[in-house]
Amino acid sequence: MTTSVLPGAVEPFVVHFDDLDAMGIVHNARYAVFLERALSNWWAERGHSYAGGRPTTTDVMHAVAEYSISYRAPVRGTGEIGVHFWLESLGDSSAVYRFRIISADGGTVHAEGRRVNVKLDPRTLRPAPWSDHAREVASALLAPVGGEEGPQQG
């Protein structure tokens, strides 16, 4: 799997038979699941997850406020792909992710989009600030200023 040379991460991901539609291509609804799993895995490796049915930090308490995706080239069949994501911006309580679903070699962009998360206070379910630890961890995903197109594959 090719990795990015600029801020962001590429999580390898395996497409399974049940991800495909009747035409043998990845069903459109699965792309959001691929991103969700890649983000969850990346954050869990850094101490932000659900363990034993409970959040390990309050920073995992967030909701998706916006989601958009553009499909570029179908993923045909099963096998390895990559989920490339980065943070376009990190606000007081919001995080704007950009992402690409890419081929294993990084040469084909199958889909790309944007997702906005809002951190919530677990008691009130109102927007709440990210912790200092989450901000520190998230800094590895922040794109450089003017990096709307995100990190390029190397």
C-alpha cells in the first residue's frame, strides 16, 4: 500500500464479497462504511475507541453533521484498496475530514469526499470542545494551509 508523503493517513482496507452489488462492484453505500472503519481504526490505535461498550475518551462522542461523496471509478470485485483521509480543519468542536477511496497502488481514485464531525458533550449532546490530547493526535492528520486538495500519493 502506498502511503502519503504529506499529512494524512492511508489505511489499507479489504473489500469483501458482501460489499459488492449485483454488478460485482462496490455498492455506493459501502464507501461511507469504509471511511468509518478506517477512521475508527486509526483513532483506536491512538487510544480513542470504545472498549467494553464504553468510550475510552469523551472525544469519541461525536456525530456526523455533513457528508458528501463523489464517485470517480468503480471498485470492481474483492481485494485490497486504501482509505486515504486527512483533516482539512479542526475547530473548537468540529473536524472537517477530506477523504479518498484509492486503489492499492494509489494510482486510482475511486471516490472522494468530505465529512464533518461535531464532538458532543455526553450528557447534554450539545457541541463540546475537543480535548488537548485529541488535538495533539489530530495534528498528524492536518493538511497544510491551502491544502484543499489534500496530500498527494507518493
